[in-house]
Amino acid sequence: MKEILKKIVLSFFLILIVANSFAQQFKDSVYKKEFLKLVDSVNKYQDNTRESLQYIKGLLDLSEKNKDTLRIILMLHNYARQSQFVNENYQSIKSFQREIELLNNNSLSEEEKAFLNRAGIAPIEVYAQQGNNYAAIGETKIALDYFYKSTDIAKEENLPFYKAVLPVLIGGMKYEAGEYKEALKYYKKGYSLLQSTQEIDELNRKFNSSLTIISMSNVYFKLNEIDSAKYILNLGFKQKLDTISGITKINFQTQKAKILVEEGKFNEALKQFEYIKKVSKEYDSKSGVSYYYNDLATYYSKIENYEEAAKIMEKGILAAKNKTKEFNLVDDYKKLAKIYKKAGDIEKSNEYFEKYVLNQKGLEKSKNNIIDSFHNKEVLDLELEKKAQKKTTLYLLLGCGFLISILAFYTFSISVKRKKETLNFKQLLAKIESAKEEVIDTKDTILEEKITTDIAKETFEEILIGLKKIEQQHYYLKQECSSYNMAKKINTNTTYLSKVINAHYQKNFNTYINDLRINYSVLKLKEDTRFRSYSIQSISEEIGYKSTDSFTKYFKRRTGLLPSVYIKKLNSLS
């Protein structure tokens, strides 16, 4: 739910009302009739966001069929916004990308531009929403870039609404990085501006105030200041901010339930969760559970009903899994592992703890990216301030000299880099010619499991045979390939598997899998020109990586070359 709290509102229904009053005539009566019929359907399902999404898509398709650029932009915007409200962020990103291209590339009339401006559709709005989308899927660096871009536009064009809302969005990034007190400062700044700025319309003021209040309440929870969390939430209830929309109702009611659980009022909390289930299902018929599963699991854990806690967590994780980067679920995996442990299901506990460990690095990397981005922005702002104070000729000359030095160093570095790449490529080709099949063979100096005396010789050999069979079947190319799944396939456990790999191959499990994948890709790219034509992302997915960055990193580490460089040099030989 925390991703939703970062989003700026723009009422779809308000835009439709403005759109219908716009002076542009429909091209023909049939188009007008079909369009208005779909608008009625959207209004009919306005309390069910996912249901209304289908009809908004129909409006978009109809506008495109009639080549109605203005309404295409409108429908793209609202399709993207509604997609956000049900956490379909990848879908939203694509729609916003198309919208910004149309806004930048099409020759709209002054009247059309004025209408879009009144409807609140402008590049800054799209940039801010794209920031929300990328934050929701875990692409924190990209998200902050969009937020900073929006902040610059808001200052340059003096846009009061965005000046108020963007601190809240940036505060959300501080929250993700675990800097809760810093996040609270940003939230308070945004809330204060939302209350005091007269130029913000009432609907946007209330909606964004409601999300900001929930964000502040969540921070107080993290700081273990439950009284403050309850106080700020009640402030929102007094202002009736929970009644603005379906999502604000879910947010406020869920926060109330969390507080009741924390206060030990379990009977009241259960009634509250039953109400939340009903509201969430009405709001999102497909994945309503994703809005409350974590908090409901906490309730069941508190009353020691671990079976129900595990069930609701499993269901919620399944609903959330396809909508975000997996490392965003690490806390859920850890929580579920603890629940299963308390329930006495050690096998399930180990399974989810392993998932937690495997994805922990990704989460830490995401947090570090946020911290680095904030630091880089502060450094950049400081540099800009210094430059503004030093405009003397001497400063300019020194700057030019510095740039020339950098350019010379850069040119020299590129030359050295290319020579090194050529050398690495030749050495790799030589390895391929001599080794034929096993080009990549990394040895780890520190092994996870050194002692194998507890494994019978027969068992050791059976595991080795199983590994060879799996290698022949190329199971390592599947994304679900993990030590747990591999051990299961060859009828052993992860400890024995790790020990055999350590002893026989002198490498750890991750090194073993990465070597197999990179070895396969090196040979496949060498022999298969069609495979070379794939994008780097497609190649990485083909050989089992969920992340293009992971593939690129391991390929470079094992071969000394980026995949793109290796492909380019192979093509040059052809």
C-alpha cells in the first residue's frame, strides 16, 4: 500500500466532464454515440477501479480508431492513472510514455492546449506520475530523476500544486531508504503547503492531504510513536478525508485497524478487517487482498493463529508478485518465514527465508541508490551555487582547462579500454577454441561448505550424476533455478547440494550457476548469429536472469567484456 500513498490525484471523472463540454465537435454521430455510451459505463463502475479500467481502454481504442489526438491524450492519461490505482505500474508506464510523446510531438491548437492545461494534463504531471510508477516497482534512481525534473519545472513555472506535492513524493523516497525522521520533515512541509496554498483546488487538496496524513501516520508507526500515529489519523477523519475516494477509504480504515491491533483491541480489529475486505473487493475485484494482507497477517500472528496468518500472506504475496520488483517483497518473505516457523512448518519457513536472503541484496541496492541519489543531488546543488558565485574570467579559464584535461583523460581511457577489450576478446576466442565446451570455470577461494565427511560416497556420486543430468537438460537457464528447487529435483537437500558443488567444482552454488549461464551465452553467441540479434534484455531472460544488470555484471566479470562489446566484435569478424 505504501506505493499508493505517493501518488498525485487527478480525478478521471472531472476530466471527462470537462472533455464533454469542450467545443471540439465529434467527427460523426456514431463516434459520439459510442463514446458517450462508454463514458456512461465508466461512471457506472466508478466505485470499482479495475472494472472501469476496461471501459477506459475502450474509450482509448475508440479515440485511436477515429484518430482523435486530443481524446487519445486524455484517455492515455486516465488509463495510466487508473492503472496506478490498482498497482498495474508497468502498464501505466507504457501509457504515460505514449502520452508524453504525443504532448511533445503533435501540433495541438492553442484551444486544445488550453483545454489540456485546464484538465491538469502537462509534461510535469506525467513526469511526476512516472516517478510514482518507477518508485512502486523499485526503480528508485529513475523515480528520483523524475521527481527532481518535476521539482525544477515547478520552480521555473511557479506551479503551487506541484510545489506542495513533490516534497511528499520525495519524502516517500526517504521513507524507502529508512530515513524516517527526514521523511517526516518532507511530509510536514508538503502537508503545510497543501493547507496554506490558495491556488490548489479543493478536490486535489483533500485527496493529497489524505495520502500525506496516511504517510505521516506510517512514519510514526516506524518510529514506534503509536499515539502520534493515531492522532494524525484522527485529524484526517475529522476533516472527512477518508471519504474522498475508494483508495482513501481503504487507506484510512486499514490504518485504523493497524492501530487497534497495536492497542490489543483484537475484537474491534477483526470487525474492522472484515469491513476492509468488503471495501477492497469492491474497489479492486481482481486483487483487493493486496491492500490489507500484511496488516491482517499481523493481526492473526498477534492472536497466535499462524495458519490463517500464513494463508493470507501467501495470497497477498501472489497478488503483489507480478506488480513489482521481487526485492520489494523481502520483508513479506521474512515475515512469512517467521510465521511458518512459529507454526512449526520448518520446511516452508526455510523456503521463504531463502527467498528473503536471495532478494535482500536487491533491496539494499535500492536503498543505497536512493541515498546516493540524494547525496548526488546535494552535491550538484552545491556545485551550482558555487558556480553562480564565481563568474570571473579566471574561473572560466580554469574551468576550460579542467574540461580539456578531462577530455584528454577520457580519450586516453577510451583508447586503453578498447585495447583491453580487444585483448580480452582474443583471449576468450582462444579459450573457446581450446576448451570447446567449458570456457568459463571460476574457482572460489572461500567456500560455503568445506566438510563432506557426513555425506556417504554413494550419495555424493548420486548428487553429482543428478547435477550432470541437470546441466545436460539446461535447467540452469530457467529463472526459477535456485538451490532449493535444484536440490528438490535431484532428491537431496540444499546443504548436501552445496557441499558437493563446493567439493567437486571448488565453487559456491551461485558461482556454479552463473558460470553455466555465462558459458552457455558465450558459446551460443559465438555460434548463433540469430541469437546475437536479440536485445541484451532478451538474452539475459533467455539464459535465466531476471535482471539485465545481473547478466551484464556476471558476463563482464567472467569474460572481461560487456555482452554488447562481445557481440559487436563477433559481428565484425563475420
